[in-house]
Amino acid sequence: MGYAAARGGLNAILTAENLVRRLRDLDPSERIELDQFTGRLRLLVDRVMGESGLWAPELAAMALRQGEGDLIEAVHLLRAYKSTLGRLDTAKPVHANDIQLVRRVVPAFREPGGPQILGRSTDYTARMLTTTDRDIIDNGNSTIAIDTALKTRPSNSRMSDVLRDMDLLVDRRRTDDPEPFDITRTPAKPPAPRSALLSSMARAETGALVNQWYRNILGPDGYLHEVTLGEVRHGKLPINVRHPMTGGSVNIGNFRATEVEAIEDLNGSEEDRTRFDVGYGFCFGHNERKAIAMANLDIACYRDGAKSGLEQSLLMTTDGLDSAGFLEHLKLPHYVTFRSMVERKVAVRRVADGKN
């Protein structure tokens, strides 16, 4: 490729890396502790875990601290670390209905089956920058109300079930159970199974995925296509594995996830216009933007992904580490290849001027 070591060689490279460490850790008393990341910057930690494909809050916090807050660098560190780990076992499949809800919002129905839980959210308040400390406003009943809702009302009731009971939903559920596509071992290329597409979007860079979603709903005609969210969920799901001695199922922990169902109005000439369809989004941590974009892009790919090239774009261009890696490599020495380009230009000019 024509690369060469940076001027100054290995010593210059090591000195540059050491300078990062020295300035980052200049005052140990101001060191940001890991629980400050996981407690106060929880959404950032969740994004790192989601784009790394690894549920490990403390490791994600370590990666953010080492990367000085650079999300892409933190993802790179965590994926690199994950690649060194052995695969001890495969967790048993868990149904999304087993979620212990922390937040559930159903925009499409005023009174859906099951609870509406606003949870921890600023979606309904004005965005005002707080420049001074202020007391937390609490009516004293919020925690009790949420706990009561979780204990007394079913968490597995779904808005899509309401539509299905009304015979308003296309049934695309499969009767078989194919093995999920493992994008960590095999690159996904179109045409790819739905599990590969969903896995790729779950690990995609959030901003890239939102951009793809916005371009899709904006449409080539310039008009915003109607989008309806059936349900937005955030909560905890169990991690169950097979006990090596008894063969029974053993719970070894849990993880938080965000789940979204998006409703699509079927209006195509060959579609059943008396029904809706549903797209699905699911990702690590609390990341509603990503899950919403996923759910809408999931159904968009089913309807016209092959014709529009959307599937290829989602599989090949939304991974933040891939795209940033290609961009970052441009900073490496390219003077050998660029010199050859300059020599070709000079040669072409000499021929054009009649000089050999």
C-alpha cells in the first residue's frame, strides 16, 4: 500500500502515545471513577456496549476513560478486548415478554393493555440548560407507583397483540426456528437473513442508523412518510445458561435492553391494504433512538429493501468502527502512493505538451 513508518520511527510513535497517557492522567486526584461513568453517563456507556456487542458496563466505562470520551475509540478498545475472550457457552434463548419493565410507552394507543410507564425520561419537558445546582422535585410516590405497576399488571401485554386480535395485522411469524446469523464470525452481505440485518443494526453506530432511517422516511419524493410507533420498552432481561452437571437452566445475571415495535401502513398495489405490518428493533442498554430507527428500517427492508439498495447500505455502511477506521487510516503516511500519483500527472502533462 506504500505505507511507511512515521518520521522519527518507533520512538516517535511511542512518545506520542505516552503523551496521551501523561496528559490524560496528569492529576490522579481528578481521575474519573468507573461508577461515575456508569451512574452519571449511563446512556454513553450503553451506546459503547451496544456498538461493541458486549454487555460489560465496567469495561465500557474503562474504555471510555482510556479513550478520553471518544465513543468510537472506546468501541474499538472493547471490541478488541472481546476478540481475546474465549466462548465458554451460549445462553439459552429468552423471550422478550420476560422483560422486567423499567419504561413502557405506547404512542399508538391511549389505553393499551398493561401499564404505561414513563420511567426515567426527559421526553416531555423543555430542554433547558441547568447552570446551577437545584433540588430534585419528587412527589414521593413515583418509585412506589412504578413498583406497584410492575407487581400488579402484566408486563407481557403487547400493543401488537391488540392489532392481531382485531385482525388488523399481517402475520409474518415463522413456524421454524433458524439459527441466528453470527455477524461476529461471518461478514453479512446481501442478500442476508433477517437475523443478520437486525444484528448489524443493533451493533451499528447510532447516528449512522438514525441518518439512514431519516433518509428512508423522507423518501425520494421529498415528503415525510407517516411513521407510527406501536411500543417502546426498556427493561431487564435474564441471562440463562445450561448447567453443565444437571442440564437444567440456571440464571447467571441480567442485562438491560430497549425494544421497539413500529407500525407500518400497507398501501402498496400488491399489499393487503386492510392490515398493518410491524417492524422490530432490539438493542443493548437504553438507546431508544437506535431501537426506533431499527424497527422502521426492519420493515422498510422487507417491503422494498432490495429495490432501493437499503439492505446493502445498512449491512455495509452503518458500522461505526468500519467507517471511522477507514477515515482514520487517511492520517497514516501516504507519501509513497501520493508521489506516484504526482509522477503520473507530470508524465501525462509531458505527453500533452509533446515532450517525451
